[in-house]
Amino acid sequence: MTRHLTPKAALLTAGFILLTASANPAFAREPAQVNYQVILLHQELSVQKNGAYTDRIDRVIQPLTMAGVQSQSQMQIGYPANFAQVHILEAYTETASGVKHPVPADAIYTQSSPDALSAPFLSDGRIQSVVFPAVAPGDTLHIRYTIHYDHPYLPGIYAISMLLAPNVPVSKAQIILHTSSAAKKLYAAQQGDAWHAVSVSPAKNATSRSFETSLNKVSYPPLGSPALTQYAPLAVISTAEHWTEVAKAYNQLATPAMQMTPELQKAAEHIAHGATGLDAVKVIYHWMQKNIHSVSINYANAGFTPPSASSTLQRGVGDSNANAVLLCTLLGALHIEAVPAMISTSARFHPYPAVDPFAFGHFLVYVPAYHLFLDPTSRYAGIHSLPLEDAGRPVLITGKNPRMTQTPLPDLSLPLIDKHSQLRLSASGTMHDQTVEIRRGYAAQDIRSALMGSKGRMLMKGLRNGFYEQGDLGQLESIAFQNRKKLDQPLGLKTSAVKDGLFIPGHSVAMIMPTDTSMAKPLQAFTAESVRTTPSLINPSYMQSDISLKLPQGYQPAYLPKNIDVQTSVGSYSIHYALSGQTLKIDQRLKLPEFVITAKNYPALHQLAILSSSSTREGLLLVKRQ
């Protein structure tokens, strides 16, 4: 769920849910109105000498509409119950006339977090809910509470960060980090220039840093925007100067979990079945994808300590942290070095401005000998192709040689989607379609995931329903797959279909030009606006389509559309039409190499969007020769 102001504090970040995680409004537009405003958001993290720390939060929210009342009248505070406790100090609704309605005791209740319910052996997360009484637009909701942590999430690391969403007014937001030692240096940085460093008076023999800001002018992220952490105002204060400190702290938690046992050694040798080197990596990785199930865990509720590899093997289920530890341990049993790597799957493609371990929420495995990043939670990823949500992201490699780097972008050396269609059009308006499609990388993963083990009649029923849902008349006659289960190979699809009613027969007939309409879909969000002030998000793509259309005997096109061949700073698009006898050939290409398009380069993206969209609406007028 997206909320508009995201405070995250912990030793790393105080792992609570005040206004939940970072937004990615790539395909959901916020209503063009302000439903509530933040009067005050004050977060103060104080580290004690014994390593424990307390996070104090003061929050005042004013709902402005009934939608604001609905979204803000109940607050949820998440925390790891095995090493943290929440204390509500004060909570009340204040009316516009100044009357205060305290939150009654029975309106404050605690329940297990969703991840603790689904996987109690991985998370002891709790949610404390506070339901404000008698809320109407214009009232203010006041709450003050603390979360006390017995120890940091990662040994020795404390950080606090806050993100401002551009579509919520903020009168005052402030973050403060206090340490218990004057010798302990604090590191502070921000993204953008909206935050201001302010002086605070530290306690005796202590060190303090603070950021403060307000946001009065609101704007709404358009469709096709990256995560707010990519560009919105973000402030971070941390006790760690370098990301490698996070990796080393995580190593302290993960190393005991990767302890080799006879059971793990035996399992690795049995699974590998004599394979060595890269072949062994493939076998172990694909075995885990098939046999170790994955669940989603919020590490703010669960902590970063992974369960032992042996326990994950026995249960057959784990989160990304647990599964990464198990994969590393199994590979280690075969003398192949592998280490966990920390990443965020949100649409953010550069590191935080300063060190905050909650910049990460997912784990991969890095195999140095082959420079491979693997995601054991992804059921359909090949060994050389990460899921799209893992690609091009900042990644922190742990282990004995820690470093911050970036996961590979999707490989566009060959088309991700390569489609070849043989079409035969009759004078009655019926078209026979024989198409062969090759999919690579994440494009193959998408299809394999969508199939989800379907086969036989159930598979054909689902595919035929999809055929009709697209508005096609006729019949999907057959479909065949190549390398459906071979995840390291391109996926082949061969379809045969008959489409009816494309035009009304006559001396002159008109129909839509048969182009590959899927090329316009990645760019649909960018057709409306010609200019943007914020970055845009696209999926790196390389799509190729060759269509040969056999025309009815005696018919010829009255004209052919103009060829398009455009190269821009953000990618390229081309479509060429050529007539050879009774065969019309249509060749299309789309290449988009990057995830993020800057506001400066957005007009080029808009141009490609308009061209690809207009190509799918070209008409084909056929005239019968006399």
C-alpha cells in the first residue's frame, strides 16, 4: 500500500510502519486533489550506551476530505515483537472547534503482521492499530508514541530516513538522530535540496544531527513514474559512512546460518549428481526454484537475521533472505563461493544519499566466479537473466569482499521478443495466421509465469478465452511451445489462428493494418503529455516483428503508409512497408535500452510513444484490379 510520507528509522531504520513503504505509482494515478495534509511529523531516534535505542514519533494529520478521513482515521504501527515494544503515549481527535476526543483503550489493539501469520517461523511481526474516534474533514489527528528496540536490526548500525511525497502538503517534518557518545560521528545527506540541516542541542557526551523541511506546493506523479525514492526529497542520517559497513554487519548475522552440516553436504551432492562448476550452479539453482517455496517478508517486522540453511531445507519454504542463505550454503558444499546480496525491487536505480539498511528489502545470491546474480525466489528466471524487478538496481554484495554495485540490465543484444507471422487474407474477410515467436530474458519469464503449469485442455481454454477477450472473431486452432521448462533457453511459441470478419467483402475493402500492437503497450503512459518535470519509468525492451501478408487474389493496396525510422536519445522505433507481388511485408522494431528517462529527454520518449501508437491505427485500403 502506498502512503504519502514515509519515515523509516532503525538502527538501521526504526523498523515500524508509520506511513508505509515507498511508492511506485507507475500505473496508478492519484486523484487530482489533496485529501489530507501533514501538520507535523517529528521522528527522533535516541541510541543508548548499551546499544538499545528508542524511536519517538509525534504526528499530526488533518484530513481534508472524506477520502482523507477514510485513509487516515486508522493508523498501523509495525514492529518486530521479539526485540521491540510499542508504547502509545497520547492519541486523540481534535475538532475544528478545539474539542479533544481521546482514543479509547479498546480502539488500540495488537495483531500479528501478515508475514507473521503466513510464516511465523520467519517473522514475529506485530501491528498495533490505533482507530481515531469521531473524525470529520477539518479535524486533526494527534498521536505520540515510542518504539523501544532492545538492539539494532544490524549490529552497530543506526539510521533514520524520511521521504516526502510531492502530492501531500507538509507544514513541518523533522528527523533527529542522537548517539550516546560524543566520539561517534554521524553522517547526513539528502536527495535534492528541500531538506535543511538544523542545529539541535545534544545531551552531555552525545552527538546529534537533524534535518527539517516543509512542503507547500504539491504535484502529482504522472503515469509511468519511478519510485518516489528515485527523485523525491529524501533525507538520511546514519552512524555508518560506507555501505560496506552494512554488509559486514549482515555477515555477522548470516555466517552462523550458513554453517555446513552433514545433511546439507549430502543434499548438495545428491542434487548436483556429479555436476561441477557452472553446471552445478545451474542444477542447484533450478532445484531450489522448483522445490523451495518463497514467501514475502517485511524486514522491518522480521529483522535481518536469517534462519539456518538446514532449517530452510527441512521446511522447504523461506523468504528471500532464508533462500539466499540456503543457496549459498548448498553451492559452498560443492566448493563454489556464493554470498547473499541486498537489493530493493522498487523502481529505484541509484543508492540512497546516505547509508540506511532499509534501502534494501530483498536478497539475491552473487556467485563471484561467474559474476552471476541469482534470485532463488523467482520460479521462472534463467541463470543468466534476472527478473525485471531485480535488474539495473543498486545491490550490496556481502561476504568477505563486500561492495556496492549494480545488477545487470536486461540483455538487449538479441530481441527479447522476436515474432514472425505468415498471414493469408481471403476476399471474404478471413485471415489465416501462422506465427512463430521467440522470447528471451524477462519476456520469456512473463509467459512461463502466466502459464503456471497449465497444460492440455485447461491451457487451450485459457488461451482461447484470451483470444476472444482481445476482440478477435474466429478461432485459436493450436499452440505449441519449445523449451517451456528449459529456463536457460529462449522460449518458443507457435500459434495457428483463423480470424473472421476483418472487413465486408466488396470491390474496395478496408481494414486495420496488421501490425504488432504489443510494441505500443510499453509506451502507452507517455502519449498524453509532451513535457514532464519528473523522471519517467520504462522497461528496457527490444522487440522485433516481421509480418508477411498474402493479399487476396486480384487486390492491391490503394497506397502504403510512409515508412518510419526514428533514432532518439532514449531509443528507436521503425516500421517499414513493402509490397512484392501479392505479399505485403511489414517490419517493426522497437528498442528502449534504459529504465529511467530524465525530464530533459522525455520529449524523445513522447515522440516514440506517439509514433508507435499511431502505427497500430493505420488503415489498409485494398482495391480490386479491373
